[in-house]
Amino acid sequence: MEDSILAVSAEIKATAKLVYTIGVQPLSIEQVVDIAEGHAKVALDRSTSYRKRIDTGAEILDQLLQREGLIYGVTTGYGDSCSVNVSKELAYELPKQIYTFHGCGLGEFLSEIEGRAVLVTRLVSLARGFSGVSWDLLEQIVAFINADIVPQIPSEGSVGASGDLTPLSYVAATLCGERDVYYKGKVIPVMDALNDQGITPLKLRPKEGLALMNGTAVMTALACLNYQRADYVMQLSTRITAMNLIVLDGNDYHFDARLFAVKPHPGQSQIAQWLREDLKTAAAPEHSSRLQDRYSLRCAPHVIGVLADSLPHYRQFIETELNSTNDNPIIDPETRAVLHGGHFYGGHIAQAMDGLKTAVANIADLLDRQLAQAVDVKFNHGLPRNLSGASGERAVINHGLKAVQIGVSAWTAEALKNTMPASVFSRSTECHNQDKVSMGTIAARDCRRVLEQTEQVVAAVLFAAAQGLFLRERGGKEITSTLKETMEEVFSISPPLFEDRALDAELRALIKSIRMKFFTTYERI
């Protein structure tokens, strides 16, 4: 099943027909993810007015250079070295210097999808027309995206102000024919890929090295990907909760619309509505003898609803950052002013990612508690110990999901530990020029890690919920068609558990399927 899912993904990527126009119009999170996942290509706005806007910014810089005007990062050094003047002749060498000395990134490399998202987010920002970059630079980024030449970017080395300097140096360098890229399934020197595509390495103009690197593209790219993963986790965890309500013989009246009308958080109410829809039956519902279920069932809309209500807020932060000019200095093509500021500061992304990872980790904790009930004969209302499907004399030596529950507890604990906010750990760097920084990229990486751990929890609890539904159905319980469909989707990857077997490969396949949104959830997807 795993191989067939990946084959479908490869086919979609190979036949991508969507083309998103990049210019002054905004791009959405979903469009960034489409491009990053290979479902869409990009093209620059070809209107005369837009081309003039881009050309004007570059011309302003050229004119200032001729007059030997003082422009940060063009005729001065970088950062604390802004007091060091650079001659007009050396200004043309400065862009190569900045990406060269920033070539010190460490840690794991971003994936191809993440690297592609970085190219998109940097392109969108520069294409706003306030960065003073040339049309050739924008075209080079477009060529990389459409030819699927993806810079190999180290994930560590940015404090999130002055932007993502070190990781983005790998974007700047590869555009100019240096360092390594992902290309056709391999990591190769970028010049090999450029030669294969007939693309000429770029010679950066003054400020273009700074414009490429002095921004929030890496953290914003990760934020877009994290956002969509979190949105799917929210929906799938709601479906799992509905499954577990049946597994645990729970009460569906906890999700009554009248209850949520008196505490009307919109997202929380939406989760309760989805649960009501999932739990509809042809027959009259049978309620547990327990008047009120434990909190992990009864309060599920209140836990998942925090994420549901937070996502629109985080979308506004992420999409505003995505569609902003976030380098320095800003070149205004209308007033022809050079404006020195701090738009490279990633505070909004840092705040969004710190908040998002906390809401996501709480869902891992919720599902962990649901599973703890389901495997325990003291709480699971007559199901076999550890949800084992074994019967007869071999039942005593089978242990079902005992170890899976321990694993879920471990993954949940680590996810919760990783919610420590990154944004409050500002460090004074670079000769105290960058004396207050955002830590936005670290927050985004932390959020990604929490999502990875939560997806592990979701995969395991999804399988357990399917196993529990199977056992309930075998005992004569009616299952709604929606929940039965999800159960069958799970079993197409990982069959029901009768005799104990190693589940690691199947859990990994479930995780990949979750990341590819294989499981049917709600119409929003």
C-alpha cells in the first residue's frame, strides 16, 4: 500500500499542470504547499506595468551607485560593519562575499519539499518590487523551481534576525552555480544540474546577495508546511475521537449543538459538529451506563478546538509575512527612497510557530489518553486486554497493543517537552548589532518536530481505533458508514491484529499516508 501511495504522488508531481503567477498579487499557504509538493509550477507576471516596477528598483540602485550614495549592504559592510564604506568597484563583489562567509550552516538538511518551499517564499517576497533586485534574479528562481533544482539547505544556523542569513546563503550560492542541490532524486553539484538544464549561473548585482539572504523565507516556508500538516492533524484527530467514542462505548450527547451554543468558540463548535456527523447512526444511539465520559472524550472538542480556533489567527500571521517585503533596505520604486529598517525580523512567525506547536502537542496528549483507556480492561467496557484480537488458548500469550501504547506515551511526552517556546530565547549576536532576535526559524523547526511526533501518535492511535472498531463490530455493534470507511482505509495498509506481529513497518506506512492526506476526513480538505 505504501508503494502505491508514493507512486500516485510521483505521478501527480510529474503531471503538474497548475501554474501560479508571481507578482504583486498575494499567494496563499495552500499555493506555497502545492508548489513545494510538486503539484504546481510558477510564472512571473508578464504585464508591462509589473516589469517596469521591478526594473525601476534596480535602476534606482544603479543611479545611487553612480553618485556613490551611501546604501547599507551596497556601499557599506554588513551588520555591525555598516560603518565600513565599500567602493563602487568593490560593491559588485560584495554579494558573493555575503553568501560565501555565511556558508557555515550545520544540522540536518531541509528536505526537497522544504527547500522548494524556501525558493517560493523568497521569490514571493522579492517579487513585491521593493527589494531593488533585477528581473534576471527573479527569472533564475523561477527557473530553479520549474526545473526542480532545489538547494540543499542546512537547517541550523539562523537566529531569525537579520533574517535567515546562513540557510538562505545556500539559495544565493546555488543560483550563482555554487554548492549542492537536489536534482532528479540525487544530491549533486549545482553546476551539473544547470548544465543539464541549459541554465547559466547568475552574477548577482549589488544588494542582490543581501536581498536574497536578509529575509524570513526559511521560517515562513516551514510555517506554511507546518500549518497545513497541523490542519490535517486537527481533522484526523477529530475522526479518531469519533472512532474511540464507539470503541469506549461513550456518550455522543457530550457533543450536542445546544451545549456548544452557550460557549460558541467557532472552531470548537466545528469540531463538535464534525463529531456529531461522524457518530450518526440509523438506529437510536445506545448510551453508556456512565453518565459522563472521561475528559479525553467529553472535552475533545475543547482540546482540538483550541487548534481549530487558532489556525485562522496563525494564517493571518503567516500569509502576511509570506506576501511581505522582508529584507533591508527597502527600495520604494514610486518615491525612489531607500528606507532602512528591520523587516527581516521574524517575530510573527516565531509567535505563530510557538503557539501552533503547543496546540498540536495537546492533541497528541489527548489521543494518548484515549488509547490508555482503550487498552485497559478497567476502562474499555468489555474489550479484550490491549485490544488483542487473539482467541482460544493462544490469547494468553498475545499482548496486542501493549507496547504500542508505551510508544505513544513516549512520543507524546517528547512532543510536550518540545513545546518550550523558542521566541523567548533571544541571543545578542554579531557584535551586539543583532541584540534582539526572533528565533523564528528555531520555533518553526521545533514545530515541525512536534508535528512529526504527533503524527506518530496519530498513526498509532488511528490503528488502535480501527482495531477497536473491528472488535466492537465483531461483537455486534453498529458502526457508521463514515467510521467504517476510515477503518477500512486503515486496514488496507495495516490489517486487523489477531496474532502479535511487529508493527513498526506498518506504523511507518500509516505515518506516510497521514502526511499524504490519504485518509478521508472532511470536505474542507
